[in-house]
Amino acid sequence: MVRPSRPTTRRTVLAAALAAAATGVTTSAAASPGGAAAAAPAPTAPERLIDNRFWTSYRDWRGGTARGTAPVPGIRPGLVIAEPVGRRDYTDPHTGTSATWEYATWTAPVHRLSVRSSEVIPSWNASTPAGTWLEVELRGEYTDGTQTPWYVMGRWASGDADGIDIRRTSLNGQRDGKSSVWTDVLAINDTDSGLRLVSYQLRLTLLRKPGSTATPTVWRLGAMGSDIPDRFTVPASRPCVARELIVPRYSQETHIGQYPEYDNGGEAWCSPTSSQMIIEYWGRKPTPEDLAWVNPDFADPQVCHAARYTYDYEYGGCGNWPFNAAYAATYKDLRGVVTRLASLTDLETLIGAGIPAITSQSFLASELTGAGYGTAGHLMTVIGFTESGDVIANDPNSPTNEAVRRVYRRREWENIWLRTKRYDADGNVRGGTGGVCYLYFPARPTPAQRRVLRRLRVV
């Protein structure tokens, strides 16, 4: 999946890991979600590079500033509309439909970043019944004491019924001369200036048709801030976990030409294909009723379903990072988050606890032995590590489902994932994704899984 080109004067996506990998105990296992967790080292300290803050608890939702919203308890405590505080007109830019909606809002407390950040990426988990939707906004404070405007980081609905739901969309082109929104990322324009973000606030607006009793429910809202120095290479780490998770295998390439309205399958579907693999690893999947719209001649209709419901109508593709995490969380008691990891050791620790990850990387064909392709941006699912430390990935850019499992050389894979700068085929400097990943996990993880997620500050 190729993400849109960014201006060459700035990084496509910042943040690589500088932390050297910690030495740990090596164990070996192949396991499903319920399997015993392999012994694993503690993750490196991501707070030196990465700041995660997420609002998820009943206590969290009782904090902040509520205007017409209320918290609700449960396995995934959430936020709902209690009493609308006003009405708002909205013309959907992707359908031309104008409608009036009633709304309520919730504004998070100011979060002081532990890392002066050059980028902030929000993510959320929610359900929006038919005729409801939500808007996520972010406002940051700069190191010079000024503030960004309220940037819209997404207008999102889990459904897309004509005449009922809005089309989920990012809003590119927002800027104030110091920072800009690039699909799903708020980024400082000139990182060499030294300007950074020192804090941010998030604001939720929950909307529904006037007179309706339906309401969105938001279970998770937060963001990852980071400031990782540019580099073409990262320090080599030592292997510390040998384990392979049993994750379903799906190829994006078997869907070439399917559903042009959702970016035509094939190369464009690496993100939803990866998402679907991990959703099913955790035992969730669409129902037959959910899949009734898919052409019965198409294999793996759940991949088509994931593409449709992650599609960003502004971006024109299925690779919006928060939209993928939000889609995963529409399944029962599943959570999704977009973050960065500080090292390959952190990823090994997750695998050791039974948690696979979806990783984003860019590379030339010559930089990843055995891939057989190069890409300006691609998502794959990391499912384990060999005894020698090589990376086992379910790579959806494979000709068949059976060919999806790949083993990539550790040093090559580590570098293409964690670097922030690279050269393209013409010798031009381009951005690297710097350790970006999606993590999906149950609302009630095992104790071992919870310990790892807490160390990485995503729960």
C-alpha cells in the first residue's frame, strides 16, 4: 500500500528508534492467542522517544470537559451522547449531501508531552450506529508558547449507508505555517528549526440525526507523540525471543481489480488485509450477513469487507492508520491503537506475549532479501522470530495465501522499519516510517500481555 507523497522538504513520517536492543532470555514456541506466553525481556524505554496517552477508563471519561456527553461502564467503558447541546449543518464533500445533526462534545484535559514532539498521531475506538458519526480534533501548544488551531484529524463512521451515514474522511491541507495535517499525522513543518509540540488536547464531537436516540460510543481516544532524529540506519539489536504465532494468512494480490470504488484491490489493500489477519487471530470476523454484499465469486470476502470499512474518501485508499485501528475495534471487545515502537526488542516482547503487530515500512527491492518488490509504503503483519532472530512476517504482498508467510533477514528488516530516511531508486532522499505499527488486542488481555502493553504505555 503506497501512502500519498509528502513534500520532499520534510519527512514522510518521522521517528525511528535509537535505543539499542536489550539482552533477554530466548525461548521458543508456536502459539495461538491462548497459548502460553514465552519469556521475554522488558521493552526498552519508549518514553525517551515516544509518548503515548490514551483515555479508556470510566474515570478518564468522567474527567475532561463534557458538554452533553456522559460516561458508561462496561468491559470497554465509553462515552455517549446524554443530551445534545446544539445542532450543526454538514455538507458531505464526497456525496454532496447536506444535513443537520445534533451533537455533544467532550474535551480531554491538556496532555503535557514527555517528549517534545515533531509529530502527533491520534487514534480512537468507537461504534457509530446508523445515522451517527464522530469527529476527532487536536490542538497543540508549541515550544514558542503559541497554539495550533483545532485541527480535524478525522470524521469517522463505522457504517457507510447511502443517505444515512457520512463518508469517513481525513482532511488534508490544514496548516498554520508551523505545522500541517497529512492524512492521519500532525507534523511540524520544519523540524530543523527546533520548533516542537509540548502539549496537546483532543476534542470529540459526537453527532446524530435530530430527534434520534442513537448515539456513538467511544471506548478509546488518545495519541502518540514522537520526536526521532533522522537517520538512514539504526543500531543492530540482539535476538531475544524465538516464537511464531499462528495467524491467518491472506494475500492482497488475489483481490486485484476488485471494487474500484475502494481503491481497486491488490497493491492498495495491504493495510486492511493485514488488519483482517490479526482480527481473525483474536477470534473475531464478520458475520455472513456482514459479507452478503460481497460478490460470491470472490475468495476471502472478509478482506473486501475490511477494505470497504477502512476506506478514507479523502485519502482515496484504505491505508489511513487510525481508520484501520478503529475498524478493528468495531469487533467485540477488541482494542486498536496506532503507535511507534522504540526498537525491534519491543516488537519481540509483544510477540513473546502473544501479540502480533502490523508494521509500516518503505524499501527498495534490493534492501529486503526475498521480498521480490520495492515499495514507497507497505503494511505487513509480524507474527514471530526465528531462533536466529530473523523476522517472520505474514506479508500480504504475495501471490497466494499459501505464499504469505515470509522470513526476512533481521538486520535488513530492522533497518527498513525503524529508519526515518532512505534513498529511492533515483537516489533521492525520502522518508521512512520510523517504527510505526498498529496493535490490536483484547479488552481483557492476559496478565502477561497487560504487563507488556503497560510497559509500552498503550493501555
